[in-house]
Amino acid sequence: MKVATKFGLIVGTRGFFNPRLAAEGRKQLTAKLKSLGYGYVILPQDATPTSAVETLEDAQKCARLFQEHRSEIVGVIVALPNFGDELGVVNALNLAGLDVPVLVQASDDEMDKVDVEHRRDSFCGKLSVCNNLYQYGIPFTDTTYHTCAIGSKEFAEDIRFFARVCRVVNGLRNARIGAVGARPTAFQTMRASEKLLQASGITVVTVDLSELIFAAQALDDRARAVKAKVQAIRDYGTIPDYIEDAKVVRAAKFSVALDHWVAENNVQAAGVQCWTSIQRNYGCGACLAMSLLSNKLIPCCCEVDVGGAVSMLALVLATGEPAALLDWNNNYGEDRDMCVNTHCSSYPKGFFRSNIEIANLDVLGASLGEDICFGAVKGKVAAGPMTYFRISTDDRSARIRAYVGEGEFTDDPFGMAGGIAVCRVARLQALMKHLCRNGFEHHVAMVRSHSAAVLQEAVTTYLKWDLHRHG
């Protein structure tokens, strides 16, 4: 059973203003969250004289309640149906110490209801609350409009947006990223600082590739898990007739071993050593196993690109959709706002949204021999919107840096084998100059929707990473 996202709720009020506005706002807010499918934690109505949070005593009660539900609350929504008491709000947040995202909403005044009984002055009160949040160093997310009605469509979208921000922030702060094997010696671009990642709560979990190879070799071809994986592979895409059954079984056994290690170590994303040890020492490619996991929203990427795995995970958390890692790889003729992004590939099936073939690695197959290179997931990525995102650990400045932007996949042809994505990005040349001058890697994570604003809010407001928003 899926557990609903649960927010902590603080409804503010101030003694000079009609407390009935706060009580009504509370009812509207809880009803709005229920209608959107979200859970909430809020003080009982009779816990305070106004059913809202105003005094230090109110704030202490609210903080204790939030602490009791710390493991459930992903973010806090502050609602100001009237001016609100900024100290009540900031004390509740500060004493609770949840360290989760905060959304601040203030209600519109109605033009014909600005008498003493009905005026809200939330427009002004929000400034006071945000001023105190700033003083206390509590980061927060603003609504689209400075004030809006709790029942409005705009606020509903603000809540959905905030929920996605919470998923990214909380998911990355507690992420465990697998590093399966050693990065290719020739790819120093895949270097990443575990210490800088750990400072943001991201733990890198390592394993020698040989352990997974030995685990795969120890599996019986007739084992239930292996047989189920073989069937899953055959259902996943088209396998050419020239591929022998034994190669499919071999790839299935490695996939089972990787699945087991990921589950056993509570890993949410991974970078995998995909060449050339696994081909030479085991006899297949790793791409298929990674693709299958990525399609289950456990993103896996090639060449032990830990930063790429984090980037993919961020996109998965923001969208709930499979992400892929691609090379910024080719120009597209003389159209300078288009390029071709490719890989062998390990893209998930849900990322292609088109027919896929599971066959031999092309480039590695030509140099190592096709007999040991089965496992590439090939096809052309279908047209549609996309977001691109990449983080990089910059040891020279002791910072995590990132860039994000939006574009589209097109249906324009390109005669290259592997996983092919023809992309259109406005001002692409300016983006490429930024990547070159700032030392970003050639890998980029992409997802099939527009979600740059969510990433921007999560990364800059809460994770405090340096971000370039292209476009």
C-alpha cells in the first residue's frame, strides 16, 4: 500500500485579527490536502485557544507534535489566513528542528471584505514571517503569487510543486549511491569526491566488480530467480535470432546478482564499471542489468559515474519517471541548437518510449569481440519534452556545482547505432561553452518531462549547491 506524502501544518494567527479567519483557513487547508491525496500532521483544534499557532506555548506544543512524527513529515506548510504571528511560526519550526523544506502561503484579502472583522493583512504578515525565517537561517519555498486563496488552483499547483521539491531534497540528503567496480582508468572525467557528497548527506557504497561476477557465476541456470529474469529480459525488448540462449542466461545471472547487491545494501542509484572487465572476465555487457533497474526507478549509469547516478536520482525523485545518462555526443548538421546524445546503451525502456532491441555492444563489440558483448539496449528515443541535469564535485572550490535546463527530443533521423536521442536546446552553443569553461563532464542525466524549476528550488534553496539554470 502506497503511503501518502505527509506534511506538517502550521496555521498562523495574530491577536489583533479575527481568529475565525484562522479557524476557517485551517479547515480549508486540511480539506485541500485531503483532496490532493496528501496526509498531514497538525495540532488538534482544541490544543490552542485559536486552533492556530500564535504564542510561545502554542509553538512548543506544535514542535513537540512534529518531533513525534519526525519520520513521517517530509515538509512543513505554513498558512497565514490572517497576518499571523511571526514568532509563533518561527519558534515552532526552530524548536521542532526537522530540517525539512518549508512552504509559506498567505491568503488574499477580498476587495469587499477589508473591514476590521474581515481584513486579513496576510500580504504584510508574510513579509514578517519570511523576515524571521531568514534571521533564523530556515530556508523556505514561496508560493507562485505573494498571496493566494487556499482553495485556488494556483495553490494546489504550489503544493504539488512543493511535494516534488521535498522528494528531491529528502531523497538526496539520505541517498546511498553504489559504486560498482573501478572507473575506467582512461576516464578521469568520472572522478568524484565522496567527502563533498557526504557533506550533503549522500553516502557512496563501494563494491569490487569481482564480487558480483563471482555471485553471478555461482547462480544455477535453472534457479527460479534466473529463469524469471530471463523471461523479464525477453519481455523487455526484441532479441535478434542470432543471440544464443546462453548469452541471455549469462546476462540474466549478472542482473540477478546486481539486483541482490542493490537491495542488500539499500542503494537508491549506482554507477557500474561497464567496460572492459565484465566482458573479459564474465562474458557480457552490464548495460541490460542497469537498464532493468533504471526502469524500476533505481537509476544506474555507466563507467562508475557517481555524479551521474546522483543526477539521475534527482530527476527520478523530481518526476517519478525513469531517467537516463547520455553523452553530449554529436552536432546535428549545421543546426546549432540541435545535438545528438547517445550511449551504448543502458537507457531504461520507459525512457525510450519506442521499440527497443537488446543485442551486442557495437563499439566494444568491434574491439573486444561480439561473443562477450551481449547486453546493449538499443533504440531511438521518442520525441517529447525533456529536462537535463548534471552535478559535479568541484574539489578546487570545495563545492558541488550543477546545471539544469529544458529542451525536447525530436523525431529527426540520425543513422548511428546504440541509444540515440536527437535533442533541441535553445542557445545550445552557450550551454556548451558553460560546460567547457567550468569543467563539467560529458555525461548528462535526462528525463522525459519539464522539471527544471523543481531541481532549481531543491538544489539552490535547500542543498545549497551552485546551480546554472540554462535558458
